[in-house]
Amino acid sequence: MTNFPIRYLLSALLIFLTVHFLLGQEHAAYLIFNNKGEKVDYEQVKKKSAENEVVFFGELHNNPISHWLQVKLTSDLYDLKDGKLILGAEMFETDDQLVIDEYLSGKINVKNFEEEAKLWDNYSTDYKPLVEFAKTKKISFKATNVPRRYANLVFRTGLEGLNELSELAKTQFLPPLPIPLDLTLPTYKKMITMMGNHGSNTSDNMVKAQAIKDATMGYSISTSLKPNHLFIHFNGAYHSDEKEGILWYLNKYKPNLKILTISTVEQDKIDVLDPENFNKADFILVVPEKMTKTY
């Protein structure tokens, strides 16, 4: 029997590996890029995250890849930081903090917690794993967002409406008033442009309602930090994209922090980062547009 030349075996192996790689890329569930559009792997994201004081994981709320990697990254960073981890999320409002703390400490049961906290409809599939991780590991989970009734108040009356609230509301659930505001920030200007109502009370108040959310989240994070701990915050990507939104406020309340951002975007093809997604964050998680949604 004639021996098959080794060079043919090597060529065949190279072709197989190339095809396998290309097929894998074509059907990949996600890829990660840095802010310059260069592909990176998950290990780089994990390593860089551990070097910071705050990590923002910007998600698409109905994207399962975002939620899966949030849990994965949280678990890995817990190990890397020897348990010195604090979690926080847009999906919980500041007036829910008491019931969260009571649940995490075992004072109330899961039924009472899930009935009394203002949980999002997709809590059980998308956020419960993070809360249960915090409970199991006995780490803090911070409700950072403004109570929605106050965001609605701002939408109807402007930021001035917050001045009429009780001292309890202002000191327990809101950042110090008056909050700083810059309507010329690119992300806020983009909101106004998308609404097509330049300079109207409706468009301005919509941005102000967004700002009170960003300010409350930034302030909540700033008051929850601990030395040598890493704070991971979960929020819609638009709240931290381009290092504005929450970060603009956090930098005012607590300057000079070491912060890393992750954003999630959808693209038709994910093998190359689309130009409009460059610089959205330190790392950009790209998922196919046709990815299954959680709701």
C-alpha cells in the first residue's frame, strides 16, 4: 500500500481547520471587539475587568447572550477578586433596596421578595440568576435606578418637580438636588434628534427623565463603592455607551475612578465590527440580529 505523502495530510488538515473556523464564525453566537474594532477573546475582557473599580455591562434587555455572559463574567470575577465584588442594576429601583437586603440576608422568603419588589417581566429568566448568585455568595446587590414614579414626574413637570417631594424621598431615593444637567451631551442630543421635537418641552423633559435615571444610578454606585472591591453594574447599553449617561454623573460624584465599559450591539454579520459601533465601549459584544430574544 502506497504511503500517503505527509504534505497532503498537512494540506488536508489545514483545509479542514480553515473550513471549520469559517463555519464557526458564520454561525457564532457572538464575537467581542475592542473599541478599535479588533477581535478579542473573553479572557481579555475578564482580565481587564478585574483591573478596574467599576465595570458597566451594557446589555440589550431581551438578548440572551448578554444575560448569559453577565452571569459568566460575574462568577469569574468573583473568583478573581476573592469575593470582593458588589453588584448593582438598572432593573431595581432605590426604594426596592430594603426588600432586596431582607431577601439576600434570609429575613424574607423568595415569595415575599418576588411579590413585593418591582421586578421586570423578564426577571425570572434574565436577572434572577444574578440576584441568586449574590444571595449564595453573600455579596451586596444594589438597586441603583430612580423610582419610576419620579422619572414620570420629571417627564411631566421637568426636574423642578423633584423639589416638591418630601425630604424622605429626596434623601433616601434620589441624588442630591439639583442634579447637574448637560443637554448638549451627544447621547442626549441624539435622543432629541430621534424624537424630532427640537427644543420642545416634550423632548427636553424626555431627556431630563433619562438624566434623573442616569444621575440616580451614578450616585447610587458612588455611595456603594468599597476599597479593593469591584462594582459590576448591569444596565441598558444606551445608559453607558460612549462613556456618557451614568458615567458622566459617576465621574462628577466620584472622580478619577478606574472604569471599564462593555456594550452589546446587534449586527447582520458579526465577523467585522460595523463602523458606527466603534468606540461605543472598551469592549463591544456583537451578536447576530436574528439571535433568539428572551421576550
